[in-house]
Amino acid sequence: MRYSHASKAVVLSAALALTLSACGGGSNETAGGEGDGSYVVTANTTEPQNGLLPANTNEVGGGRVMDLIFTGLVSYDAKGAPVNELAESIETEDSQNYTIKLKAGHTFSDGSPVTAASFVDAWNFGAAAKNAQLNSYFFESIKGFDEVNKEGSKKEEMEGLKVVDDTTFTVELSQPESDFPLRLGYTAFMPLPEAAFEDPKAFGEKPIGNGPYTLTEWNHDVNLKLDVNESYDGPRKAANAGIDFKVYQSTDSAYSDLQSNNLDVLDQIPPSSLASYETDLGDRSINSPYAGNATITIPGYLEHFKQGEEGNLRRAAISRAIDRQLIIDKVYNGGKIKADDFTAPVLEGYNAEVPGSEVLDFDGAEAKKLWEEADAISKWDSGDEFSVGYNVDGAGNKEYVEAVVNQLKSNLGINAVAKPFSSFKELREKVTSYEMTGAFRTGWQADYPSLYNFLGPLFGTGAGSNDGKYSSKEFDAKLTEGLSATDPVEGAKIFNEAQEILFKDLPAIPLWYQAVQGGWSENVDNVEFGWNGVPMYQQITGK
């Protein structure tokens, strides 16, 4: 991240600029092309795992809806650069104490005002242990988080948040963190109306937001319907009449609907069509890298895979036994890029040569050797099963997981099997309750454009997306050091040093970097995919 300074203060309206080699151009403003604004756009999705609360939504099915029905202090344009939404300014002189001023006059869709308390109360709710929100980790930087988040705590307010008046609040962090403003466009930092705290569960089913759309229907496992929020006054005004998100159990079905113009936007092409979709769709197709990756997580709570020498050897053996490029070529028609680290190449600070990254290179002989070294510590029984779980409603999951387990069988001589789950929601429920009995497919779609976002939320001790329950004091200390760096270049260097620790422990096994492979129907125009691989739904129009 690159910051420019106005006097001694960092002012968001002029200060935050990012350099990302991501896909697409343009700004957060509605696309300038002509189109039918009365058209309702249909798009694919998966069933959200939980009710739609900002601090409890950390997966793509819920996330794409949340980003449209809520808006926060900032949003991100197609290139990942922050754009002011409700923030008039975000100022700091020391990167630890921030004064946030809101634009006046904004409301939630029920007419209630968006105030400083709407943010402070929402962030406190998200951090409080008693509310058990998946995204609570995102508030860790705020002073007093530890007191409200520790198990059994009855405290509900972080010391570092203060309401000054209706349009001003202050944030005190536990240490200086220069990229704090960059995070504030993520879902966890959205405001909430008072109604949310009266019955959070009911609110999650029928959320009252302040974004460019409102959720009018949620027919579980079928669809989610969004209408335009006429009271929204920001840079992401809808150029269409609404979005109808259809829940698909199969990307083959979704692609068939796209080809017959019964679905307007699809962000995943099934493997069976990857070789032909760009020819079939022509200029209605996209194949472009974004800030995302694919990984396999082997939980540290599994026998033979606990943190320590045996577990590290076995994870390294499995990583070495996977021929990533072969799978990319066979399953994805060459449409992915072999991973060299835990982040993504489109991010500033990315380094393809982090020491230890050779563990991601295929070497069958080395894999076998590492597995035998682990056996010398604790023998793997020949009858033991090593499973890799996956959700069947994601494009290519079945094919690539089956390819992985076949390679493990061949290169390690173990009984490796693919374990299907009927939906992404079912898989995530088992993962987040730590009930998995084997490894499972994972991946990350960036919340905001930062190396840290691929590291802290996934591997920091106690983080909400730390699926394998990894914990390392050395790694946590590096994260803290990187966040406190005032120079972005120095911060990136430290985060890459943190990755050296991950390459030794392999809490997840990086496979490849993601590219959005998608398309749109003949019925729509002004389609653009953003830096994180998500369509800019608000700017799509009918023809």
C-alpha cells in the first residue's frame, strides 16, 4: 500500500492509493455505458452459511450479498483502490489514533439514521465473546479487544472506541497500524441499526442495511432477491432494477442456464466447459487473475498431523506429492497459476521467492522420503485413511480433489480418498465447528487488498478463518511486527518473513492462484469483474 500525506494527517479522501495488477479498470461509479436500467439481473451463488450479520459472514455466498445490502466507511473500486462511502475523512497523526468523520444525512433502508454509534455498536457487538461472531478477529487491533473477546467475558465495549457526536467517532489501536483504514471496506466493519441488537438471529434472516440494494426475499437453498435501495446515496448506485441470486448445486447446471440466457452472470465455469467457454461465449467471457488462492487444510487436531515434527513432515510430504501443474493443465485447461506462496501475485508486496517455498514443488521421491521420516516417529498404519473433503457445488472441486488423492495414492502409497459434501454450507459448518476427520479444500478470496489479509485471518491464533486451529507465537509476533511498520515496503518484507514460518509448518498447503473464469448472457451489458473476482453487480444493465 502507498500512502500520501496531507500535513501530518493521513486523510482517506486523498491518502490511500494502491498499485494492483488486477483485472478491469474504471471506478466505483456506475458504469457509463448505455443500458436498460429496468432490468433485473440474475446471478449464481451458493447458500450463505449463516444469517446475514456483518461480523458473522466470512464466506462467498453470504459475502457477495452483504457487500450489496450494506456499505461502510469505504468501498473498493474494480482495481481494489478504496473509495469513500460514508467516510468524510479518516485522519491520524500516528497510525494508532484515528478520528473518523461521517457524511451526514445517510440512513438505513428502514429510515433510521446511520450515526457514529451505528459503527461503534456494530464493532463492539462483533468483538464481544458472548456473540461468537466468526469475524471477531478483525477487531483485534482495537484497544480493549482482549478484554471483551476472552472466553466468558461479560464486557461488551472496547476501550478504544469512543463516540464523539452523531457524525464523529475515534478509534485507538493497541499499536500503530498504518493499513488500518484500508481494512474498513470489509464486511465485518459495516454499521448496524439498533434493530439488529434486539434479535440478531431474526435480523440475520431479514437484514436492514444501508447499501445500494435491500434483501427482499431469501428462499433458502433456492434464491436471494435484492431490490434497489432508493435511499442509498453513494458511489455504487445501482444501474439495474435488482439482483436475483440463484443458488446452484452444480456449476454445470448454471453454465447451461447461462448458455440459454436463463442466467445473466456466472463467475465459475465447470471443468467440462473450460476448454470451450471462451469460444462459445466470445466477448461475453472473462479469464483473468484476481486476489484469491486455493489450498488444502489438514487440521492440526488430527492424529499424525498435530503441530510438531511428525505433523510437519507429513504435511510437507503431501505437498511434495502433488503435481500442481499437471492438475492445472488437466482440470482447469491451464487456467490457474501454480502457487509460490500463501498470498496472491496481484497484491503489492508479493514475493515469488520466499525461502521455504520449494516445499510447493512436486518431487515424488522427496515426498516418499519425508513420509518415511514421519513414520520413524509414529507409524502410519497401512489401513489408515487420508480423506480430502470438498463441496460438490463448486466448479472443479470434485475433479481436482480426486486428482490430488490419486496422486497421493501413487506417490505416497497411502489410502487417500475424496470425501464429498453436498454443499459449501455443509462443509463450512463441519469445518468451523472443528468436526472434520480429514483434510479439506480451502481457499481465500481477499476481503481487502493486502498481504496481511491472506495471513492474519487464516493463520493468526484464534482467528475466525483459522480452519486448522493453527497457533504459533513466532508467527503471531511477525504479524504484529508487520502491522506496526510505518513503511509499506518494510511491512511487506516482514509479512513475507512470516510466510517462512508457514512454509515450515504448512497449516494449509497452497495449490494455485485463482483466476476468474466466467461469462454473461446476451441479455446484459456493462459487465465487469473486480480485483477480487466478484462481478461489479451494481453496474450491470440490461441491453
